[in-house]
Amino acid sequence: MTEATPEAAPEALAEPTPAPSAPPKKKSETLDFMAFLLKLGIFVFIFRSFFAAPFNIPSESMMPRLLVGDYLLVSKWNYGYSKYSLPFSLPLISGRIFASVPDRGDVVVFKAPPTQEQDYIKRVIGLPGDIIQMRDGQVILNGTPVPRVRVADIVLPETPSSACLTDSAAERTPDGAINCHYRRFRETLPNGKSFFTLDTDSLQGENTGTFVVPQGHLFMMGDNRNHSADSRFPASPGGAIGMVPVDNVVGKAWFSVFSTDGTANWLLPWTWFTAARPERIGETF
């Protein structure tokens, strides 16, 4: 009887050698940086368009409330949004959305007629339908004089960015500095909003004809009544503004974030601090 020959065991299969993995791709630092800048740009655009934007004071037209060298934030949500709410007035919004009309006495930033290119800041005095006139420096609103009470003069130091407005206002101190003295009044509008105004030797705009504020417009004035190109005068490029369309409103003055008297020298870092006016920082409107 023939013995069964055991079958030979099959050879063990060799495990396949894994293919070498590709080296991880190196991230491009330049692309990462560009992506960061894009995200930052989008954030800044959204923030400035719909929340708040910075604004600096270049003239004396809103003294004594605002001085040359003040920096403030302007809130965007109070009166709704138009294309003028957007940086560079990008035409992405038609008309005005979530619109509301400012209150009398609000301090607002707007695109100035007739060019709609420059940002101005003034106080709202008249609303659509109001009848306004100036008589001897007093506002007559809808036939009723706005209460105007003389208070203590304000004394402000002359600075490189803001000289005294008239020669008679200037007074030299014993140490050689110059202080500017201005007559100050407190005005109170019918809604109870109260604020200070200045009256200097100039008679500009103290007596006017009667203005009727058209629908969809505002009558704006500066608190420095004799040195403000505002709605009392016909609109001209870079000058007075006439009646201001509500759609031109950019936002409402919110609070002061910094103030400098103009004596800082960029090459002398310590003057950045000595030129600051900390008592004006944090003031709200």
C-alpha cells in the first residue's frame, strides 16, 4: 500500500512593501499672510460700514463741544444705512434701509452737499417741515425763539492747530502764551436737548431769512455760530451745505477716543504724550 505523500506547504506570501508616502506639502507663508489680510479687510469693512468709524475734527465750527484735534467714533446704526455709510460711498445700498430721522440736537457726520464727497459734522437744528430763522444770533424755531442763556465765557489756549478766531478774543499771559476768550451761551431745544454755543465779534449768519426744511432733509448748524458754513448758506463745493438730505447722513457722534493740541512732533516721541488732552477722552454725546 502506497503511503500518501504529504503535499508541500505553499510558500508564505510576501507582504507588499508600502509605497513611500509623499512628503507633506509646505504651507506658503505668503498665502497665509494674504488670507489673513483678506479676512482682516473684510472685518474692517463690515465694522466701519455697520458698527462704527473714526472721525477727526479739522475745523473750529463745532466749538466749544469739539476742538480741532479731537478724534471720535461715529456710530452707524442709529439712523439706518445708505451707500454713504460704506467706505468710499460704495453704491451697494439703494436709498436708505432701516431708516430713521435724527433728533433735534444730535451731532451727526454726513456727506456735505453739493458734491457729497467731504465728511462734515454739525448739529441737527431743524427736521423736515420745520420753519427756521436767525434773529440777532437767536434761533427761531417754528415761530418760537429757542431759549438762549448767557453763561461764563470759555477760555481756550491758542495752539498750533487752532489760533484765536478774532483779535479781540486773544489775551497774552505773563509767560507769553495766548488764551482765547469767547462768549458762551446755553441753548435748549424743544425736546430738552441742551448744549453750549459760541458768539464772537463776527456777524456772519446772525440774521437770516426764513427757511422751510423740505421733506427728507435736515437743517444743520455748527455750535460756533459765527464761524460755521452750514444750512444758513447756499451749498457750495468745500463751503456751506444748504439743506442736507437725510440719506447723506453717515452716523451719529458717539464718544471721543483721543485729543491732541497739535504740539506733537513725530520725531520726538515724548511730545506725543505731552500734546494729548486726556480730559477730553471718553466724552460722550
